[in-house]
Amino acid sequence: MTADEIRGEVQGTAPVPLSVLDLVTVSAGHTATDALRTSVDLARLAESRGFHRFWVAEHHSMPGVASSSPAVILAHLAAHTHRIRLGSGGVMLPNHAPLVIAEQFGTLEAMAPGRIDLGLGRAPGTDGATAAALRRTDHLNEGADDFPEQLAELTRFLDDDFPDGHPYRRIHAVPGPVQATSPGGVQAPHRPPIWLLGSSGFSARLAAVLGLPFAFAHHFSARNTVPALELYRESFQPSAVLDRPYALIGVSALATDEEKEARRQVRAAALGMVRLRTGRPGLIPSPEEAEAYDFSPMEREFVDSWNANVVHGTPDEVRSGLDDLQKRTGADELMITSNAPGMDARLRSYELIADAYGLPTA
């Protein structure tokens, strides 16, 4: 596979492909059902307006985020879309047995051939207690430390190529390659490409050594973006998977018709982050709730720092901010997450960004 094949076609006047990261956020006054329906609407919008891929993330024990099961959500989205790439941004591999993930994503690939990405992270996507409940162990560091071995095992299940004598040699992830080699078998589903996700240098270096595409979480680790991407590019070794480095960055961006409204929306989303970071997670607050909230000086400092890395404003302002970020980082693809509290505002943001870049209208 080449970097050009991963990249796909650049739409409109965007400098690089634009994609979508959806956290399936649940706003105050709404339900998880509402959020999941909005995700379908957003995936359809992204497909019709020329966004390249649509990813969902894995989070647990967060009332304001309904994306605890990426594979289930992706199956639902696959049934409501036709062309756009769908994937995980990402599956937190230490939470799961590698065989389970190979089976889930082999099934997704069979449902939507050639459209599935398997993005993997090593963080738990939650707090320590919840991670322990997910993994049935209190030794949480082992999951992160064992990530390279877990990744190798998952890759072998996806490729069905454990060596002779390995205890898993006779185990097969189905759907998968074994179906093509069985008597009377037909062509097996294409193996979904693996991406490594990260917010530090660990995954950047591992992705480079393995010759895999890399996705960096700029939206919550902006300080580390440039160093991590430099490390990835400097350490990259061409592989059978990828001929040269390919780096995607996740970026929080919100476009509104008026700049004042953008400030209202991102302030509300930042209040949700304040509560999450201080052990008070809940539904995403409304702009009205944020306006009435009495921020402490420390909370106000956090909000200002958080929103400094959210590209927000009018469509032209957002386009300028995204273009500047792409130039500064050299990212090969921008994956935009618009975490507005209101579901209509979230959809509207992607429409305005598509318009700003002249993305096609289906």
C-alpha cells in the first residue's frame, strides 16, 4: 500500500483530505438514542460532502459520550452509508482480546468491503477503576506495556499467519483469510488497514518502526503534536503496508454563522471538559448553562487554555486556522471533531466547513 492510496482524493480546495471524528456526544436535554441518530446524519452528511473517512472513538463510563462500542456503531453506520471510509479512532486494544477485535473488524469488512479502518490506541479510554472492570485485572500498566505484543497477535489473527507450532496456529478469525483457503472457499474479505493512534511519542515511534500510518490526537495533546510527528517521520521504516510516512491529526474545530455563537458553543463544551477533568462527568452542558456557570479562576484558566486549541469562528476563520495548522504540522490529513453541545450546531459546523473548502454537494 502506498501513502497515495491511503490519502485518497483531495476534495475542493482543501490542502489535504478532510475527515470526521465523531465522539457521539450526548448533550443536556438529549438521549443516547438522539446522539446515535445524529451520528448517522453526520456520517451521511460527511459522505455527501466529500469528507474522506468517518471514525468513532472508544470511551467508557462517560455520560456525555455514547461511543463505548465502536464496532457496533460502525456496523450501524455502514448500513446507512455507501462510500465513505469508516473506522475506529480508536479501539483501545488493551481493553480487549486481540482475537475479538480481529473477528469484529473482519465482520465489519465483510459488511462494508474496502471501507473499514482499524485505528488502535493503548490508553484505556476511561479512568483506572473502569479500565480494571473492563480488563478484569488491577494490573493496568501491563496492558499498555504489552501493547506491541498485543498488536503483533492481532495482526497475525487478521492475516491468519501464526507460524507452525504456535498454540494459536489452528485458531482462525472469521470472517477472514481462512475462508479463502478452505475447501470450496471463495475470496476472503480484504484485511482492514491498521492505524496506530497516540498522544505522545510511544505510538509515534512504534508506528514508524512498523511502517504503519499514524494518527495523532492534537485535539487534546496539542503541545506534543509537532515533536511526535517529527519522531514518526524521522524513525519511519518503509514496510509492505506503507511506502512512506502518513500522518493524520485530530483537530477540534467548530464553525458557526457568527463568531459570537462559536464562542458560546466552545465555552459550553469546555465546561464539560472541566467537569470531566475534576471527576464530575455528565452530559454536555448547553451554552445557556455555561453562561450561567460561575467559573473559578482555575477553571477559567483551563477553559482559556483548552479553547486556545479549538479552531472556532466563522467558516473563513476556521478554514484559515485549519490551513495554518496543516502547514505548521505538515499533516497529510486533518480529522475534524466538532464537539458543539447542540446536535444541530454540530451538523451545521461540518456543512459550513465543507462550504468554506468548496467540497462537492451530492
